[in-house]
Amino acid sequence: MADFPGMFPLTRMRRMRRAEFSRRLMREHRLTTDDLIYPVFVLEGSNRREAVTSMPGVERKSIDLLVQEAEQVAKLGIPLMALFPVTPQEAKSEKAEEAYNPNGLAQRAVRALKQAVPELGVMTDVALDPFTSHGQDGLMNAEGYIVNDETVEVLVKQALSHAEAGADIVAPSDMMDGRIGAMRQALEREGHIHTRIMAYSAKYASSFYGPFRDAVGSAGNLGKGNKYSYQMDPANSDEALWEIALDLQEGADMVMVKPGMPYLDIVRRVKDQFKAPTYVYQVSGEYAMLKAAGMNGWIDEKACVLEALLGMKRAGADGILSYFAKEVAQWLQDAALNR
């Protein structure tokens, strides 16, 4: 065993860590602007902005202000913006008809963004929780159960309305069974053969979503309700692989794991198993914790954010939805200029 090449002192692992140049030469993973997806909240009106109190630094913006932000995002080199509408209470209903209104807020925002910044990718959320009076992602029957097939019919209408508005990617986040296949068939039938589907395939019934529900205005509608009958049990891992296999078979181009940091084992398993484009969502609760700790001086916010995102890349993510995306892009740009 003394001659084994891995034995100390023949091998000193710290030799390669000693200097910056050798650390760079052996670095296995890198975070770049190409890895970032920037989620934004859009509201009705003109020249309007509202702070999301549970997400310091995040704002809901009207379409005109969102277009200005999209121009900044494109200049920073971020490839994709994810759009989440804040639906007025009076537009919500049990059947979520506003979800597929061709002149709805999300649809108008897509058209404005693609006209102003055509090179920036635009992704839309396909789910009914911003549009239902009860705050659930699907239609509810008399017993309070979220019905699957009837919901899928509405989701297909919603996805088609987004594609017709010019969305590059539709992202079903509802977790209904069979919705990817139904959407893919409808998109093909209507000639939207280039519209990509990013399936939220492993979306867990997580407690980390609270600030997001505040941001889109569904928290009050949901009340004490939960989404356990359709979102995944946080205890399960094999089930996520089953879900992802089904979505890929049904025509998904990309798959999503949500949330991020507590579920990096799922990201790793998914990437190892399927080799498909795999994404992770650093959700609102993760953002809020890092931001609050940074604001209070308890952590170095920049260092911890970059470390968290790099960990997601190391786990196998091809890209990351993060509310820090703009800040991270600027940090990476500054670092490149100062190198």
C-alpha cells in the first residue's frame, strides 16, 4: 500500500489548491450568465410598481416598466425571462376563464416583450392558481377535490393562448396528470411546432413557496388549503423519476425540479437517469432567507448566493430560475472585467 499513488506524501491534495491559477485549471463547474432564468411579476396598469414585502428587492411591475427591465436583462446577457401575472381579484373565478383570455395580462405582456426585445426568450407559467377564486392550480369539484382531466382542458387553452401571443416556452407548473401530452398535441395541431415545453415535472408540495403566493396574490385565496393531492410529497425521490419519464415521453423538451436547494439530490438523479435538459427553481422562500440574512449582516449575501447557485450547477442543473439572476449577471460581468 505504501506505493499506491494516492498515498500521502506522494499525493498532497492541497498542492493544486495552493494558488488561484491551479484552482482555476482544475475547476469542474462554472456558473455563467447563460445558466440564468429571471422570474418577474407583472401587474395591470401603467407606470406601476409594487414591492413584494416578503421578498425584499423584488417588485411587481406594469407591462411598460417590465419592458424596460427586459431591455436591461437582455443587455446583461440573461437568455430567458419567466413571466408570472398578478391577476386582479375581480378577474378570478371558479373556472379560471381569465387564464386563456387572448387579451389577458400575461398574453399582453408576452406580445409587448417579444416586440420590444425579440432576442430575449420569454417563458410563461401554465397553471390556474393566479386565476381561480380558491387559489388552487386546477378546477375544484363540489367535494373540494382538484379534478384532473377538466383542469387539463383549461390548461391546454391557456398554453395555446400563450403560444399564440408569442411565448417561446410554456411551462406547466400545475402537476396534473397527462397535461404535457395534451399540450404537445394541441400545439402541434395548431401549428406551434417550435413552442418549447418546460415541464415542472418534480414540483414538491413545499413550504418554501409562501412569498411567491404573496407576490402573485393567491395566498389569500388559498387560505388554509393545501396542494398535497397533486404536488409531490417531499419524502419521495423515486416518484420524481417516474413523473419525469412520463413528461419526457409525452413531449416535454425540458424538465424542472422545484424547489432548489432542499432537492438537489433529485436534480442529480434526474440528470444521471435521463440526460435531458434539466432545470431547477431557486424558489421565493430560498430567496427570502438568503436576502434577509444578507440584509441583517448574518451572511455575505453575494458569496452565499453564488455558492448556492454553483451547488445547483454541480448537482446537474443546466439552468436556474432565480430572483437573484440580475444581480448575479452583474456580479459575473464585473468579475470578468476585473480579471
